[in-house]
Amino acid sequence: MSGNPTFGDEDASSGSGEDLNMLDGHSKRPSATPGSGRRKRSRKATGDAIVDAMLEIAAASKMRAAAIMRNEERFAISKCIKVLDEMQGLDQRVYFFALDLFENPNARETFISLKSERRFAWLQGKFSASCSSVA
């Protein structure tokens, strides 16, 4: 052996058991490292953040579902019929045409959203347009 260190000399002189594990193909870390506690806390914080985010998503979904239900109730067929029954001077043919028209959610929303004085004219216009398209 000359004064130049060889590969074998480096391994033998390192004095660390980790080097032997690395050569063996296994990378083992000592179990009591000061950073491992930080890593566990970081994972827990990440997990907690994910749980919080999922709870927020669930709450937002419930709020959206409740808003949709309120909207559907606002434009329900029964409400349209109640408003229709309160209208004066409505021809029976227009009345029954309106019942068929209320099967369309967009028509129900339009009907309820209109001011009461405009509903009659809107229904008459829809009825006249349907009669002229059939003839």
C-alpha cells in the first residue's frame, strides 16, 4: 500500500455505521434524530389542514344545497298556481295553458319574477304565440 488512500481505506476509516448500510443498499437513519419530532408535527399540521379544508367544502356544499332548495321553493309550481288563481279576468284556456307552461322551470321563474301587472300580458302573449304556431 502506498501513501495514496484506496477506496477500501476510505470505507474503513470513515468510522460511521451509516456508510456500511449505504454500501449494503439500505439507507437506514438513526431512530432518534432531533428533526423527526418536527416532521411528525408537520405531517399532523398538514393532516389537520386537509381535514379543515374538507369540513369547509362540506359546509359550503350544504349551504349551496339549501340555497337551491329555497330557490326551487320560490318558483314551485304550487306557488305559480296560487298566483295564477289570484289573477282576475283570466280566460280558462289561458289558465290551463299556463299550467302546462309551468312544467318549464324557466317559465315559472319568469312568471313569479314579473310584476303582477305584467304577468297577465306575458301569459296572453305566450298563449297567442302558441296558438299561432299551431295554426
